[in-house]
Amino acid sequence: MLRARRRPFLLGNLSASRPLFSTAAANFFFVFVYILFTDSFWTYTWENRIPYTIANVAVVLAGVMCFIVLIMNLSHINLGKLKAVFAIYIGICVNMFVNLEISFGYIQKLAYPLIGVVLCMMLDFNKVAKAFVRVMAFLSVWSLVLYFMAQFKLEEALPVIKNISGIKFHNGLLGLILVDGDRLVRNWGIFWEPGAFQSYLCMALLLDLFFLKDRKPYFMILFAITILSTLSTTGIICLALILFLYIITMHGRKFSFNRKIILATILLGILIFLLSEKLQSMVFDKLKFSNIQDSASFGARYYSIIGNLKIMFSDGLLVGTGVSDYNEIYRQTVLGMGYARDMSNTNTIFVDFARFGWLVGFANIYLIYKFAKKIGNGALQKLGIAAIIMIVLFMESFTYSLFWMSFMYFGIGVYRRRRSNENPVSVQ
């Protein structure tokens, strides 16, 4: 039979190589390392800065290698598809020129687009998405085991580690349990806080429900339970939005079965919260503006929005404040608004607007739009997916996250379209 050859990736010559990470196991391993050494690796090494520094330098070296790869394959790339990359580079260069500054933070930020583009050249997104869902399912099961161990104080047998802020954790190897007997047990996964864990879980749930064809109902249940176990207000809101979007946009007998599972999960979640006043207080008291001065979580997120908005239209108007001065400008801005409880800056989108300029900020939004367009079907579904990703990035700080700053590039196609005589076929 006639079969069109798939155009694979190769340095310099795109016509003679097999696709990188072609097996399920290879993709699983790659995604596992990709997650582990971005937003989770530094959680384990925060007290010792040397491994963290090595990881950051590795990102920069990877960016240099990816730049070489792009140059060698330039004739095969549709440069028109890389408008977001050009926008980010122009924005950062203008920012450095205006602020007369260059630092490691800029170099990192310049590396992420290169890595993102090369990843979407090298890897089949269908396989990456499937591997990502399975990795997160594995991490979810592991985290739930530790979570239920903690319910019975069994985590006391695990070794204790401490980060640079003095926070202690029981180290479950691929999961952490906070050493704090006075609070409710929360599922931290392998991240620095439950909010970061739920962000990855929400991405896995979006891919599983709206992109992958062979959807597994038990994955949906697993992710829903794990998100609930984080007790993250943002996670619970996003979970509700994802399930609601699924119910109103998906059709067919299989989807009808999944709707029943979703409704059962929602009812179970409601029942658990109704039975526990402590859970209700912990999760939903954050949303009361009367408690904003007392709630570090809600206060940090609220002022990350209005504080960065103010900077965007003052010190960081159009071109951004630059890297060196930004933290102090943000601190003084928030203090001037009468808030001093928590200086955590959790808004990924607005931080980039304020620090690196509007062009970089809008480029990030464009990448989110393209990514949502790739995994969703129909205008309503695509808009809903984009909104959920925006909420996730509004509520957590992923400005220097390799995963979040490169994964969105899978939404753009970078190869040129081949003419018919450039797409040979083989006879078998």
C-alpha cells in the first residue's frame, strides 16, 4: 500500500530520522523528568541552593542547544508561526535597553521560547499529552497514598526535610507532607504548595477530557479526588469549571456515562464539605473580602492582581520595570495599598506584564489562546479552556517555570507546509 512518510525531526536534515521519543515508555520518562526537574525539583533542594543553580544553568544550556537546532532547521520552519516568540524577544530586548539591565533572569526568559519551539518540533503532542496524563495519574496515586497515611499520622516514619524558609516536610520521595499537626492535612504532591499541584492536575484533566480520544473515566475520578485533597480554593473552582464545561459541550453515549460520574463526584464533594465546617472554613473563608487582611493566601492573590495592574500603568508602563527593581517596586506598591501580610506574588500573567512589558504579556496570552484552540473543539469549549488556564496562571507563580513557559508552544505549528512533490511516499 501507499503510505506517506512522516516528516521526522533531525539536526540539519529533517528527512532521514525517526521521531524522538516514539514509544510510550520513552514519552512517559521524558514527561516525568520534564515535570520533576521544573516546578518540583527545587522543592527538594531549596535548602541547598547548589542543585537548584545547576538546574537553572542546565535550562540556559538547553536554550543554547535549541537555538542551534532552530538555525540548522531554519529552512523547514514557518517563521510566521513564531510571532509569539518574536514578540517575547522584542519585548525583552526593549525592556533591557530601556532599563539598562541584563541579568540571569533575562537569559532564562529568553531560553524558554527556544526550548518550547524545539519541543513541539521534536515531539508528537498526542503522545506527550497521553504521557503527561499518565504521569500525573501516577503522581496522584502516590500522593493519595501519602495523604491517607497522614490522616492516621503514619507519615511520622518518613524522614524530614526543610526548605530555606524553615518549613518542614515529611519526605515521601515523590510526595511531601507538611509537618504541622495544627492544620488540616493537604495534598502537596511533589510541589512547593498544594496550589501548584492542583495546577498540573487541572492541566491533566483538561487534556484527558477534551483532547485525548481514549478517555479513561477512572482518570477523571482520580484527578477530581486528588484536586479535592489539595484543599486549594483555586483548584476546586477550576475543577467545577472543567466538569461544567465538559457537561455542556460534550455529547454521545460515552459522554453521558461520564456525566453521571461527574455528577456523582460533585455530589460526593458537596457532601464532604457540608459535613465538615473546618473544611468549609479553610477553603471558602479565603474568598471573603472581610478576611483579606488575615488570609495570606487570598491577600497575596488579590494584591498580586491589583498591585501588578498598578505597576503595569505606572513604573512598568508598556516596557516593564526590569528584573532587578521589580520586587522592590511591587513591595512598595502593595505596602502603599495597606497590605503587609504576605508579599508572595502569585500572578504569572500580570508579573510578566509588569516586569517584562506588555508585548511579552500579550504574547503569553496569545500562546494560551493557541493552546486552548489546539486541544478544544468549538468556540465555547476553546474559550472555556483558555479561561481555566488563565485562572490557573492568575493564581500561581509560574513566571520562571520551564513547564508552563514552554508547554504552551505545543499550540503552534512551526513546520512549513510541504508541496506534494516534497512529500515522498513508499510502496509496501
